[in-house]
Amino acid sequence: MPVIHLVRHGQATFGADTAEGYDVLSDLGRRQAEVAGAELARRAPRDPVVVCGTLARQRDTAEIIVRTAGLRGAPRTDPRWNEYDHIDLVGRYGGSAPQGLSADTSTEASTDVPAGSRAASRGGSRGVQAVLDRALEAWMADTGEGGWQRFASGAAGALRELAAGLGPGRDAVVVTSGGVLAALCGGLLSAPPAGVVALNRVAVNAAITTLAAGSSGISLLAFNDHAHFTGDRRALLTYR
């Protein structure tokens, strides 16, 4: 049975005011990608297809993972794995973007910096997260063209096509973003909008979500696994 490893990209440059400014891996994000690559090497995916979105932070994470894990070939790109633009989303559904809002802010409510430095920024991060949550819920309720359904359907289609192309004994590694992960896992779990928002909120940078693609369809085996950022690597744990 093919196994698909969905990896959230490493931490991008925090505090950028535009999507373009945010779309650069931080030094910590590069280290996170290396650790995720080592974890995937330990899991030994079978002749994996490697795919990522077209965003720079996704492509760079994928390239680091390929190198660190010793995988073959270059990652192929598919824009359906791209994150939506949170700055635009908040502008449309939540008022003006709060200061320090970045373009991929899947964040646990009290965490936007490495684990050892959380307390200092807890209050501001909670406020940003509340605005993002409201904007995402409003977007999901909008049935107009270009709404959530189009985004989620695109991600689901990319996943279905990937799974259909995997023969017996072949796995896949996909580097994507928190919103895509929430959309896919929420769909697999038949989660209501509030559940999708909750999944989006807790996505960890360079965490690994694992799916199985069997004859009865695609099943979620593990969401947001970040055991590779525990113990002496706990300082590498970030949510955005």
C-alpha cells in the first residue's frame, strides 16, 4: 500500500509584511528541513515521488529534504499544493492585517517563535491568531467563485492524482503548507469548519502528516507528527 508523507515547509522569515517578503526560509527553517529529511531517511520511503508547491519556501524545503534524506531526482512542482495568501484573506474577511502578520500563519495560539521564547510574545500572537481564525471561517462560509471550496478541491485533486499514479511498492513525499494540510485532513475526517480551523492552527513547521493510499481510498494515519522536534531538538519547534 503506497504511503504519502505530507511535510509542512520549514519556518519562513517571520514578521514580513508581504507574501513575497515572507516566502524565504529562515536559517531555523533550513535546519528544520534537514531534521525532517533525516526523519524521512529513517522511515525509508520506497522509491518516492517527491512533489512540492511552487512557493520558494516549499521548493527550498523539498530540495533540502531530498539532499538530506538521500532521495533520487529533483522535486516536481504543482501549484495546487501552494498555501493561500493569509494577508489577502484577512484583508477581505477580517479587516486590515495585524502588524507582523505573515503569509503562511498556521499558528498555535501562543506560539510564533521557537519554543524557548514563547512567553514574551504570547499576547500579541493570540490576537493575530483570533483574526486569522475569523477570516478563515468567513472564507469557508463564502460560496462565491474563488472561495475556500475551490482551494480545498484543488488540493484534494492534487492528492488524488498523486495517489493514483503510485504503483504498488512506491511512496511519495510532498512539501506543502498548513492550510493545505488542514483542508486535506479536514476533508478526510469530515471535519466541520471549526475543526479545519483548529487543524490549521496547530500545524508545526516541518512536521510530517502520513496518509495511506489503498484500494478503498486515502486514509489519514498520522497528523502533524513532530516527534523529531522533541528532546534535545525541542528548541527547533515552531508553528510559524
